[in-house]
Amino acid sequence: MPIVHIILFEFKPTITHAQVSDVCTRMLALKDTCKHPSTGQPYVKSYGGGRDTSPEGLQGAFSHGFVSEFQNEEDRKYYLEQDPAHLEFVASLKGVVENVRVVDFEPGKF
């Protein structure tokens, strides 16, 4: 069953627009740089995200959100625990991101 992975970023207040743009560009590039260990092909089914534009005012300090979809638990597990491109990206967030929220779900599963 597919798994949807939602990530929200709150950037440190001292971070420049250029730094935020760099993080967002590199985050979106993961759809191409994350390769399946056995096929060598991109394995993230879909990837998207950007700056918050919600008029509801419920986002708190989170200014950017991203959504990715994985075919199955095995792919998500590899992405989170072993994928070198993803792990390198996560390590690069130190000193830039103040807070992160992650929510994963399987569509239609309650």
C-alpha cells in the first residue's frame, strides 16, 4: 500500500532567503537523486512542495511543506534509514532548520 510522507519546516529566523531557497531546491531534487539500491532508478513515486500560502493561519511557524509518496513500507524505510542522498540532505539541515514535523499515512487507512 502506498505511503504519503509529509514534512514541514520552520527555518531559523537568522536564515536568508537564499539559504531557504537552497534547502527547498535540494529537497525537491531528492526525487531524482534518491535511487533504489537494487535498480539504481529513482523510487520516490511523487515529490512536491513549497512555501506555505494557507489563508487559515494555522501553520504556526512552519513556512514550507513537502509531500512525497512511496510505493511501500520497504521503500520508505530505505529512504529514512539508508538512502545516502536523503541522509546527506538531512545532515545538511543542522543550523538551518529550527523545527521539523513529519506525518506519514496510508491513504484510506484509519
